[in-house]
Amino acid sequence: MTNTTVQSGANKDLTLEEAHFRARVEAREEPADGVVGLTLVPSDGGRVPSWSPGAHIDLVLEDGLVRQYSLCGDPQDRTRYTVAVLLEPEGRGGSRRIHETLRVGAEVEVRGPRNHFRLEPAERYVFVAGGIGITPILAMTGELDRTGRPWTLVYGGRRRDSMAFADRLAALGPHVRLWPQDERGLIDLADALGDPAPGTAVYTCGPEPLLRALEEHCAAHWPAGSLHLERFTPLDVDTTGDTPFEIELADGRVLTVPADRSALSVLAEAGLDILSSCEEGTCGTCEVEIVKGEVDHRDTVLTPEEKEENCSMMVCVSRAACARLKLDL
Ligand code: FES
């Protein structure tokens, strides 16, 4: 296994070469209706690469299908990874494949981990999770308990029996509140977050309507930079007005990206070996440093502040907002 990283201008770890290994499903459970929890151990009996709460891995399925899942176990335990996968009947097939084929003893290729949803230093933490968005937050709350930092969690879901790990979390104490929608309606964000307090970080992961509501609430009531979120779904971007642009490389070559192609595909065709995974702007694998030029950022990985800084871009979806970009490639 190899894993080499460098720091980007946006202060992320840009992975040049990632760990990848075969893993065996050691255990499988059903922590909620429609959710399977998988314990994955390296097939060669080795240790898993280190990770921090908020990290995700790729599961590379048959036919090259790649899906990303947050790690929800204990980062101190280097013998295994744990993920929880929600069956999405209307999805693109990845979750169904996992539910149907990854039984105990089955093997799967694992890539990563990588982390664009880190726990930043704060005096206290407020978590709001929706549905399967509980998975990265589960690892975060475990880390905070281990290091003795205060946190609260409001965890919503359609029904109590659809909420993975709900009983385990509720047993932790009154700082965890379950919010099943069929019993309590939508999460009351003012109640869940409380009054804005200095030194408090708000973390959320869940369905898009919840994330948008939290963005609006925090923009109106909380200090800038308080909210940290992770999106699993790509931005809905109107591409009808896309135009060609140029990319200048470090060796002086200039490539043209046609209106109907991604920068990633043009760079790959030119022989640049850029790692990619989701190819829809949600995983952060294809992040590349910008040397010069303005970018039309279309990913869900970089924060608004990082997009403003314009130090790096996800070349699978983002495009130039100028005639030519110079990239650190
Ligand atoms: S490949 Fe996932 S963000 Fe580009």
C-alpha cells in the first residue's frame, strides 16, 4: 500500500498516489431498515491506512463502479474500516450492488481514505445529521468523547427504524436528541442549534434540503465560518452556456477543453495521470492547484471561502471563468 500527499493552497491534502488494497467483508449488520454496515479488513492481514473522522473511502465494485462512503468506526483501530451503506433504489446502482454482493467473506477493492470534512479546532461542537449522513458524524462524536470535548447532536430521519445507530447514540445521554420526522416533523433548526455562541462549530451531513436550510439559518444567525458540511449529491449546474477554454501546463503545453467535455477528460487524454473517483464534484479526489486564472467552481467539496481563494479546483466538473487557466500540472 502506498499513500503520498502534499498540501494544496486550499490547505487540503492533495493525494498524488493513494492507498489501495483488497479487503474482505469480515462482518455485516443491518443497523437500520435499508442500511447495511460492513466491517472491512485487509485481505493480506495488514493494517488499514490511518484516517481521521470525516474521511471517506472508495469502494471499487465490479465493472469499475466506484462509490464513496464515510468511515464510521474508530480511527484508533487500524485493523478495520467500517462503513454503512443506504440502499438507494432510485440511485445509479452502487448501493444495490453492495447490498446484494458484499456478504461476509466477499472481497472488494478499497481506495483512500481522503478527508475534506475534518473536525476543525473548536471549544464545542453542534452536530445536525440527517439519515445516512450520520456516518461521518458518528466517527466525529467518538473522537470528541475520546479527547474530552463537548458536543451535542440532533439526528433526524424519516422514521426511527430507518435511523442507523439511533439506539446506540440515544444511549449516550441527553446531549443526543433523535428527531424522527414521522413523530416530530422536520428538525427545528433554531432549537437544534440554539443561540450562536463564540467558539462553537456546527457540523452537518444529510439530505440536500436539510443542508440548504442549515446554510440559510447559519448565514442569517451564526458567525461566518461556523458551518461545516458535507454533501453527497452533486450541484445542479446548467451547462447549456458552457464555452471552450484553455489549460496551460507547467511544461508550456496548452490544451483546449471543448464546451462539451471536462477538463479531467482532456488532461487524461493528454497523458496526465490525475486520480479521479466520483467525477461529479463530490469526493475531492481530482483536486488540482491553480497557478493563474479564475475558475467557475462547480464542486461540493470546497467551502465558499476556499472557492473565493481560488487556489485549487476539481477538474472533473469545474471550468474556467476566463479564457485560459494555468494549472500546477
Ligand atoms: S473525481 Fe470526485 S471531485 Fe472530481
